[in-house]
Amino acid sequence: MSTAPTDPHEIFQDQPLPLVAIESAWPGGSSTGWHSHSWGQLLYAIRGVMVIQAEAGTWVVPSNRALWMAAGLRHTVKMSGAVDMRTAYIDTQIFPDLPGHPCVINVSPLLRELLVEAVRVPRNQPPTARNQRLVWLIVDELRASGTVGLHLPMPGHPHLQRLCQSLIDHPSDRSGAQEWSARIGVAERTLHRLFSQETGMTFAQWREQARLLSALRDIAAGKKGIEIALNCGYSSQSAFSAMFRRHFGLSPSDFYRQISSDDPPAHSP
């Protein structure tokens, strides 16, 4: 398996099919650097956890999920643990009904196998009828896939940006809205109103999401349950596990076994 090429644009320019899939292997801690694509991109790791950053926020994508990104979105991908990646570039001029905004989607067993098979499709050759059907089926599965709330939206307000960045850097901080409003110099009611306007989430929801995404990175790094719980501001492992199970439908230990396995992950809602 090869690493990603220096210029991904060379992969899909002048291709006979409107979808090109590649595979790449990345060591833990590596990064793609900031870049964008003229085609849409479906990022999927069969193993490991990806952290994708863009101006609109951050997405943490484990191995039973994928991230769809519309064409032109400037972003960078950082690897939490070793990542085996499958990427499908899709010509959104051919498929204009695909989402125009980034979203994390569930990866069904069928979509997983389709993406793995698409990597084997030869490039720069006349497409066969089978390969044309493969492309259209991948796009159909992408359209039908349910989205998952693994996005951490970043506000534009400078006071909230400082608050949010601090919570990302220090997820164990248990300060409440009243304490934070005093720190950034706004009324507590104003803080709640700004969070709703700028992120579409309450302060408590945003902080829990930040903690959840921090936990995913810690799990990918192989940290132990109690360490992850304390890092995320929870006083006990059981409280953290309850939060994690509420979001993912499985325990942190089961989740770690999924992202560390070469086998297809179990499909979860």
C-alpha cells in the first residue's frame, strides 16, 4: 500500500469515470497538510481515526464512519494512530445533488466493500459496464447513508473562539457557563445566546461534543479508560462510558477493538 501522492489533483484529472478511488497508509501523528480538491471527496479509514480540520470546524472520523467533503473545501487531515485510508474523489458536476457541505456518514457493510473494490478499478482506461455500475452504486449508497453528529462547529465571535479553543485544548476543564462568562467578559445570558447563534448548540452540548471528540483521539492512541475519563473532565470511568455509549451505542473498549481490528467494523446506528 502506498502513501498519498504529493498532488492528489493528478489522480482524477482527465479520467474516464466520474469517481476515482485510492488507498493510502499513514503513520500515527502524520498529516496531509492544508489543501483542497476540485472534486468532492469521501474520506474513509478502514482502520484508525482521522481528525479533519477546516475553517468551519473539526470532524473526528472513526473507522465505522466516513466524511463527505464538497469540492473546494480547504482542509487538513491528521491521523490518530495508524490509519489505512480509502479515498473516493467524485465529480460533483456529474452528481450535483450530493451534499454541498461536509458531513459524517455511517458506512454500511455494502458501502465499505464498494469502496475497497473501487480502489482496484484501473485508471486511464475505457470504463467497463461493471465499473460504471460500481460508481453509480457508490453514489447511491452515499446518498442513502445516514449522517452522524461528529462535527465540532467553531464560532466566529472572538470571545467564543477563545473559550472554545480552551475547551478543545483542556477538555478536563469543568468550569460552567457562569464561570466562563466572567472569564470572557460577557453576561451568562449573552454567552448562551451567542453559543446558540454561532454554533447551533448549547454551551453544554458543545462541551460534551468537544469531550467526545477528544476521547476518540485518546482511544485511538490506546489510552486506558480511566485516563480518558479524567482527561475529558469526568469524575469516574462509568460516567464517561455512559456518555460514550449514548453517542455510539457501544462501550469505549468495544470501540477501541473495532478501530484496532483489520476486520470490518460492526455496523451501528
